[in-house]
Amino acid sequence: MDKQYGLIFDVDGVIADTERVNAEASIKVFADLFGVPGVIRADFEAGLGRGAAEYVRSAARVYGIELSDDQVEAATKARQENFLSMLKVNPLPAFPGVLELMKSALARDDFSVGIATSSTREKSEAVLKSTGVPYMQMVYVTGNEVKNKKPDPELFLTAAVRLNLDPAQCVVIEDAPDGVEAAKTAGCRCVAVRNSTSREKLSAADSVVESLEEVDIHRVVNLIGGME
């Protein structure tokens, strides 16, 4: 049976509460590399979903710091090392509803499922393994494989191509405004889950939910068919 529907999941902030660990790993970078104490999670909000480099730069700007490319490279490398170390000590569970929605889609002959993340392969794969996501059964696109980061639509367009589906046949699950913009610009439907920011900032999505427990496979089909 030809696939009719695609379901594409972002990773950070959608599959698990990685944003908390991302912030902790990055706060340590600012203290260790740049001698900037007192950085808080909210300082990184402008960089959510836009890749590691922009995530680091966004907090630096809060403190009036313009980082060189070499400094950003060193910071993102240290951030990933911190993140992976933290994940080994305290593995992350999946958010409620995530695995159930994935498994419902994978069980259907008319669905294809994908992972599409701005994160690196090593970092995102550590999260997928930690949460028990059956990612080997899915299309898997990472930030290493695209030139342009969100809000550019390249990541989701690439995922749709690999799913062998038109973007209009796909629903993207996102948690950040730039991710919502990327999904909509790609021509996908978008469900935004309010794990990382306010409902107002996610209002461009087709649907905003508090948890993926609110989303079942029939709701995904209805979204693609324009019935919601």
C-alpha cells in the first residue's frame, strides 16, 4: 500500500525535555569558557530550534557579547560534550504521549514516520536511545545533513522527500516558533506542543496542544485532510 500520510517529529523539546539539559550544558560553557556566571535558561530562548551555534549566540547577545566563529565552534563542541555526559548520568524519559503516537503511526500501512532535527546525529541519537524511540524504523534527518537551519524549511522539505511524500501530506510536531515557521513554509501541517514556550508564540501552528497525549492518529489524519 502506498503511504498517504507522514508524521515528522522534531527532537529537542518534543520527544523529551532536552531543553532543560541543553540549557544546563550551555550555562556551564558560559562559565567555563567565557567566565560569564549567572546565565539562565531564558537567555537561550531566542535560539530555540535554530541549531547549536545560534543557541549559543542568542545567550551571548543577552550579555552584550559577540562571539567569533572560533569561539562559537569551541562553545558548541563543549556544549555537546556536557550534554552527552549529563545524559549518561541522568537518562531522559520521553514526554507523555510521544511513544504512543509514534507506535500508532508505525503500525499503520498508510503512514511513514520521520525524525527531523537541527541537532547533530550524535547528540540527537543519544536522546532517541535514552527515550526508547524506535528511530531505526523511521526516516532520520539531522542538522548535519542540511545547509540552512530553521526557520528555513530545508530540514522538513528534506524529510518529506525521504518519506516520498508531498509536504502537504505531512504533519510536523514542533515546540518552537522557528520550527513552526519552518514546517508551515515547507507546506506541512504543524502541531505545536507547549513544552518550551507560550501558546501565543506558537499560534502560527495548525494546532497547539499542552501534551501529545491530546493527539491521536485520527487527529493527524484529519489535519492532513483539512478537517481540523
